Amino acid sequence: MKNCVARCLLLLAALAHLPSHAQNYPSRPVRVLVPLAAGGGMDTVTRGLAQKLGDVFGQSFVVDNRPGAGSQISLEILAAAAPDGHTLMMLSATTVVHPILYKSRFDIVRDFTPVSQVSAQGYVLVVHPSVPAKSAMELVQYLRAYPGKLNYGSSGVGSPIHMSGELFQIATGTRMIHIPFKGMGAAYSDLIGGHVQLSFPTIISSIPHINAGRLRALAVTTPSRVAALPDIPTLAEAGVPGVVVINWYGLIAPAGTPKTVIDQLAAETAKAMQSPDMVKRLIAEGSTAVGSSPQEFAAHIRAEHELWAGVIKQAGIRGE
């Protein structure tokens, strides 16, 4: 009995020395900014994660969609928020690329606190059936024989789909004409109609068109094959090395958010992303659950910035 009392006293003493924000977090609902419209891939993943974090922390994690200006609207809101963990933001690779192309006062790592990468998603090289190439290497050979003849569509300047096309051209020494659209909905219309001949869309959005024969899949941009398209090789397997493009989502918080709060969020995010239902859902969408530490996520963001800054410089891309 005495030992039990002693252990309880020691536990209470330890709790008393914890910072108050670690004991009380979260003390009210948590706002999670999403820089894209509701209903998309990022929104869906965020809402699934928000539900799980709410269950764990005992407070609602409320998703707030604030699209526009290449994530700058959401970043402005986050930068102005109190650094207490009650305002977070989900970002993607686009949020890292945008400040390189356009004037922005923000540096993602310097001005915010990375929490955790939550997922990774690949793209797939698809062509219209009228394109004679039946493999990625055949496409490369065709492009070398007819430089500038084929157009490739993207969801906009600076999007991962655009960047995939630029990296592909750099790696293969080929030349295509980039046609940016306001979203992949419009791009798909012209791609299926044959007005643009190829693209690098997300795996999940392209599967219905691939299965229906409206588009031909040549290779995926991931390091290894994906379960959603098991018969489609990676670009490296197809003889086109050096083109690995992975979109990703991750949580960030305002700069100055206490480390104890960041570590709590990162740990619970990792657990949530590795739960069987989340893993199953992401695999079906051609994605992978991640859940990294704040340090790993910060390093990942820096590496992405370095990669795409190099591609943008070499390709001479300018924001429009």
C-alpha cells in the first residue's frame, strides 16, 4: 500500500512539472486549414485524420477550407494564429513549389513548424490512344524524333503534374508543349478528346479513364509499383530513370508552437495514419500512409524545395 501511495505521489509530482500547455492541450476545438476546396484528395484525407485526432484528444478538429492563391490565403491565416497548437494547416508539395515561382514572404520551414507528413501519392504517365507509344521508352523515342509535337496538360503552372512533365523532359532530353488548365477536370476533357496528348495525373483520378480505355497508362512516378495499378511499371523499370515524383500531404503549425504540443500531435498523427482503415483507404487511392516525426518532415520539405527549385531554374519556368 505504501509503495502504491509513493508511486502515485511521484506521478503527481512529475505531472506538476510538465508545462501547462502539455497538460491542457487542446483546451478548445482545433482549426485545421485546408488550402483547397472541399471534396478533393487533400480534404478527404484531412477529414479522416481530423476525426481520429478529435477522438484521441477529446476536442473537435474542425476542417476549414480556405482555397486560393496557391495556398497563400491559408498560410496568411496560419501565420497570424496564436502558436498554441489550436490552428494547424494541411499542405502539399504545391505549397512548397508556389513560393519559388511567385513572390511570397513565407518560407515553410523557417516561418512555420512542421508537424508530420501524413501521406504520399504518386502520379501516372498517361497518353491518349492516338499516341503510337505503347511504353514509356517508346514515348521517349517518339518525342526525340518529333520534338515539340506533343502537348501535355496539367492542373496549372507549378502544380506537381506540371513539375512531373518538366522533370520528365529534363531527364529524357525531350521537348513537349505545356498546356496548363484550371484544374484537372478541364485538363481531362481535352486529354480524353485528344486535344492534349499526355499528362501525369494522380493515380486515383485516372483509373476510371484507364480502365475504360480512354487513356493508356505507361508508367507510374513512384519508386515502386502501386497496388492500385499493379501491372503498370515504374518509370525506372520502364527505362526512364531519374523521374520520381510523389505528391504528399502534411501538417504544419505556427512558428513558436511548443515542442511538447508538436510532439503530441506528431505522435498521434502517426498512429492515426497507420490505423488499418486509413491504410486501406489510401492504398485504394494509390496513396501510402506515412506519419513522420517533425524532424523528418522538416528535412523532407527542404529536400522538396531544393529539387523543385533546381527543376524550375533549369526549365526556365516563370509564374504566370
